[in-house]
Amino acid sequence: MVLRPAADPARCRWGYGRDVESYLAELQLVSQAVLAVSRPLSTRDALAVIVGSARTLVGARYAALGVPDDAGSFAEFVVAGMTQAQQRAIGPLPRQHGMLGALLTAGAPERLADIRQDPRFGGWWPAAHPELTGFLGVPVKNGDEVLGIIFVANKGSGAFTDRDEELLTLFAAHAAIALTNARLFERSRELSVLEERARLARELHDAVTQRLFSIRAHTRAAEMLIAKDPGRAAAELHAIAELGAQAHGITIRVTAADVPELEPKAQAAAFRVAQEALHNALRHSGATEVSVTLSRTRRRVLLEVVDNGTGFDPGLASGGLGLTSMRQRAAAVGGMLRVSSAPGAGSTIRMEVPA
């Protein structure tokens, strides 16, 4: 009996070791696309990974993914195989016409040996656009809805194959997940903002209602006491005047620059801090002027409430005037609160939150 060494399982299955290397490289590129969808990347960054992996895997010179807008162009158009300078030289984003329009309308794959020979091509390129020949495009779909298109062009050797179409369809499925997740996130964010605004509006309404109720109660008490106890009636009238002075007789200036829209929690925190700081200035400081300023730097949004009132010692008032609450609100959204004041020198409340 002659003993022979056992065959290499990898060679038995794939034929040659090089086929295994190619298969592992393919798995790695597909894995990158999967991770791009699951990691907390921006939608555009995730699409860029998907497009770059698809281009490499099918051996194409160029690859792109377009997400249409409602104006006949593309809201997103991610390209692989060209430098930024080349893309700028080409000019504006393409319109939804020619083969791109056909892919969006038909919602089915297209594989062409030479796109220039297809009657839907149109025969026109911008001056700086590279010449395309072999073409493979597939729709990016969520169910029956076409979210966009992904296509590759100019295969390095030969024409695009059935296997290339299968792989590009796989990458299109991952792009669909990324786009669908982005839509869901945006809708969730919009709902959160609307809910928070509605809640703040309700609370503001409640605060106004409460003040009007207090004024009415003091007025009724003054009416009842005017004949029996003029001194107490005068005190009730003084209380009414104090309630009214909180909203009248003080100059309030508001300056708001063009700031980015904050996340709902940060937006609510900034509103609360501004509300508390303004309330303190109106009620406790004896100020004649209060300014509220909203501005931004490159990385942060800044809120300042400044009054020319009597001021206070922040060290002695650290537990009062709502300062603890304001500091906690700022810290809860990754921001910070600074208080500058001194007796007789007014006060400044400054909140910074990440933009």
C-alpha cells in the first residue's frame, strides 16, 4: 500500500490557493460594507465605503452612487476612482437623464459592453468627464421603492460578468440599508424636535397662565381688603405691580446669529438656561437692561444673558438663584456654565454647548 499525503482542503474546494486568497479578499470588502452600515458613520461616509468596495471588487475604473432629489438632479452623488480636483473640473452633478434616468425609472439592472452604443446614452459628456465604455448599473431599492442607483464603468479586463452583477446587487442592498436608516433617523429627529417644541410651548403657556392667575388673585384680595384693611390692600397692589414689572419696564435686547440647529436635548437645555437666567435678572437683579445673545464659534454654540443689575457673589449664591439647576442642565448635554458677577457690577451667565 502506498501512502499519499492528504490533499489540501483549500485546494480541493477552490482548485488553487490563489482562488482562496481572492475569496478572502472578497469577504473582506463585503465585510467593510457591512461594518460601514452598522458603525456610527455619516450616511455619506458609509456610501463612500460601499462604492469604493464595489469598485475594487468588480475591477472597475470608476464607480458611483446617486440618490435623486425632487428637482431632477441628485441629493447625493458619491464617486470612487476620481480625485476631488477631477470631480470639480467636471462641474455640476448630473441630471436624471440618459442611462441614469433609465435606471431610476426602470428599477432593473443594466449591463452594457459599451454604454456609448446604447440609444439611451445621449452621446454627451462634460469636457472634463472621463470616457466610459463598459457599464454595469443596479438600482438601490427598499422593497419596490428606488432609493438611488449604483453603477461601475470601465472594467480593467474584459466585460462585466454575471458574478459582477451579483456582487453589485449585494452592495446595492447594503446601500439601501444605509439610506433607509438615515431616513428613519431623520424622521425620528424631526419628531423629537416637534415634541420638544410642543412641550416647551405648553410649559410657557402654563407659566403665563400661572402669572395671570396670581395677578387676578391679588386683585381680588385687594378689592376685598380696600375698605377693611387699607394697609393689606396696598400690599396686594404692590404684589400686582411686582408681577407686572417682571414683564414690563425693563429693556431686553435679543441678538441671535446664524447658529446650527441643536439636538433636541441641547436645544431644550439652552432654552431652560436662558429662561432661568432671564427670570433671575428680571426678578432679583433690579436691572434696567438685560441682553440675551446667541452666537457660535467653529465648534460651539454660545448663550449669554447679561444684566446691569445689582449683581451678587457667585460663591455665596452657588446654591440659589437657580445656578445649580443651570449648571446641571449644561453638563447633561456636554456643555458648561460660567457665572460672572460681583455686588454692584451686574451679572453674566454664559453657557457653551457643542455645535
